Amino acid sequence: MDKQEELLAEVRDEFGLVRVLQVGDYRFLEFGAAVEQSCVFMRDPSWLEYDYTRAMLMGALCHPAPETALFLGLGAGTLTQACLEFLPLEDVEAIELRPAVPELAMRYLGLQNDSRLYVRIGDAVELLESAETADLIFVDLYTDVGPAAAHLAWNFLKRCQEKLNPDGWLIINQWGTDDDKPLGAALLRGLFHRHYWECPVKEGNVVLLVPAELEQTLDEEGLRQRAACLAPRLGYSLDSLIAALRPAS
């Protein structure tokens, strides 16, 4: 029997509508006209339900011991919470455009008030310059009509890479095209000199793993070992996502 959908909260701001819905043990953050932005399993808010979020966590494991992370786009905070739970992070900054989003995430979606997490409200394009450098930078900037304009801006993505510490990784959740390529593939290849890795996922997105420097490579064996060690705590394996990794196409 289908579980009934329950509306828990609805906020309208200058960017449109934000809603929180519950179906059984799951709560959903939606933007606009029923565009699902995040899904939270309320029994365990650090559980990652979507493959694209698992792929972004897998990308974080490219770094053997990250201490700092910057999230551009918070949403319900599931990925942020998973990273705080499963990675040795000491300092995490998140930049979110809409004030209602972190408020709803903390009130309804299980986002914890962790002393390591600092949330700033504003446009990531404007606030990036004042952000601290980080070992991991996650870019997940979407509106209810698709990727934000900044998501495909050369200068913005270049500045994101430049904010990485040595040996750091930039992890981008990018829309996929019908031919299984990331949106803006030609721009991305030029910007990052074809030196990055792609992980296509079943939601249709392509997660990009971009190293800080051209000399930096992906240690796939180390990645597999770290993922295997973490799997019992996660409750799922990342092996299929690691197997899907491919060099920039």
C-alpha cells in the first residue's frame, strides 16, 4: 500500500517555494513545483539514499585524510552530515543561498547542530572569495529549473579549484546529457585540461572528481581500500560507483 504524503512545512521566499514532505520514514525537501531536491531517511539522517550523493562521498575518499571541507549548496544537509559522520573532518563550511533551507533542514530534516559546521547564507559566487581553502570542495548548486548559472561558469569553477589545498579534490554534481556526458563537457575539458574523472549515476547526473593539480592522480587502489573499510559503517558498498569511474571523456 502506498504511504500517504504529508506536508510538514512550506516557505515562500524571493526565489520561490520550498516545501518539506514526509512519506513513511522519508522526508523530502522540494523546490518549486514538486522538484525533489533532497531525500532524508529519518531513522538515520546520514544515510545517503541517492547514488549521486554516494558518488560524491566516494569522491571525498580520493583524499586519504581530509580535515577541511567546503559545501557550495547545502540542501537538506544529508551529504554534509554523512561527511561529518564518516570522514575525519575538523572544520566544515557550507554556503547556502536561501535562509529557509538550513532552517528547515535543522527543524525537519535531521541536520545536526555540529560544532564543526559553519553555515553562511548568500550567493556562492559572491562568498567563495572569503571562504577558507579546503581539502574537499563540493559543488551542488541547483534550482527548481536545473543547474544554477554559476554551475557552468568558467571563472567560478576555476576559482573553486584554486580554493583547494594541495592534494585536495573538487567534487561536482553535474547534470548529464542524453549521451551520458556531463553538461558543458567541452568547457569542463578545456578548464581542467581533461585531468579529472567522471562517475555517471542512475539519476542521470555525472559526478566529477577534479584534483587540485595536474600532477595529482587518482589512487584507485587506495580509494577501494578506504571504501571497503567504511562500508560496514555506511551500510552499503561503493564498489559499483568506483567501477563506474572513467577518465574525462
